[in-house]
Amino acid sequence: MTAALSVDRLEVVFDRFRALKGVSLEVESGESFGLVGESGSGKSTLLRAIAGLAPAASGTIAVNGKQLGARRDKAFYREVQMVFQDPYGSLHPRQTVDRLLQEPLAIHGFADGEKRIQRALDEVGLGTGFRFRYSHQLSGGQRQRVAIARALILEPSILLLDEPTSALDASVQAEVLNLLEEIRRRRKLTFLMVSHDLAIITHMCERLMVMQNGEAVEHLTAGDLVERRVTKDYTRNLLRASEGFVRTA
């Protein structure tokens, strides 16, 4: 069976700094896969390289068996969408929610925009009453729901999630994570999720990769992490730094 997402020996270099050093991973269709590691370990760079926002110096990236070139085409963005960390920075402050959701539909030439907008807002728990609000009229959790709706509106099969709840209050974090998990199950989506929070990763993901200094340190299941079946000191230190984390499901 072809992996939904396959990365092979990926290198990303910024001004001679090797941000990613030969990273490889495979994410199966319908799987939720986590990336963990300290700040600067290369987690977000990996997501950005897949999305075409960071230049790959070498290595390959394939989506559903199709190898990607240096530039991403429209077909790629129908399959793969990204939800960014900061719901305050990722939404245009002068556009209404309606306009934010119309834009990707216009770019991709979808005729059934009205139906898609209503469905996307309903799916993220925001009724049509939110359509003509501006982002400054929304709470952080509501903004991130709009960002998720925007990512879903093209009906992609893969979501790249870059710390999607780290800018939110703890109570709102849980709501948004539960929403994402519900949407993944309903739509049979594939997730590649970055988080520094091991509790979130063990709750949301079946498998994960630990990263340090742009390299993969080890591959684990969520169960391995919970039972502390880890082989590297770096991972043990991450576990220690994340004391008190529990898997609730």
C-alpha cells in the first residue's frame, strides 16, 4: 500500500545552516503521525518543506506515491493543507471569515462555494452567524477554527498541523484537539502534527518521530512513549521535561 506521505533523506539548508539533515519518514493513509523535539529541532521546517514553504536542498517528498517537484501546483494544495501555529497571524485582519473562505475556492475554481462554506463552518462548530465577522471580533479558539475550516474547504486528504493549539488557553486547546480528531475520523484524513507537548502527541497520534538538531533521533509508537520504552537519552530528557503528562484515551 502506498504511503500517504513519504519523505526520503530530506535536506534543507538556510545560508549554509543545515536545518534538516537527511530526514526520512512515512505516514500511512488515515494515520495521525507526530513530530516532537525541542525548539530548533527541525519539526516545523520539515512541515514547511513538505508544504513548499522551505526549499529542499536534496532528498525527495512524495504524496500518495507522486514525487513532488520544487514548486507545488494546485493539485498539491487540493490534497495537502497546513494549519499554522498562530491563529492571530494566519488570518488576514481586513477580511471577513466569508472572504477568507471564498479565496481558496476562487483560486481553485470551485462552483459550489456556498455549500462548501456552510459545511466547513458547521464542521468546525461555527454557525453561519460567524461568516461576516472579522478576525479581531473572534476569540483565539474561534480564529483557529476558521483556520481549520479554511484548510478543510478544498477537501484535502492530508493536514499538516504546526503546533495548532499552542497559542490557545488550555481549556480551548482540548476543544480544538477533540474537533481535529473528530474531523480526522469522519473524513479519514491523514495528519502530520508538530507539537512540543508530549501529552498532545500521545493523545492525537499513533506513531511519532523524535527530532534533534535537524535529525531523526528515534521512531516510536504513542504506547512506547507512555510506557517510557525509549532508547535515547534525548527522548528521556524530553519526557522528564514534560512531567505529569498522561494519555487519557
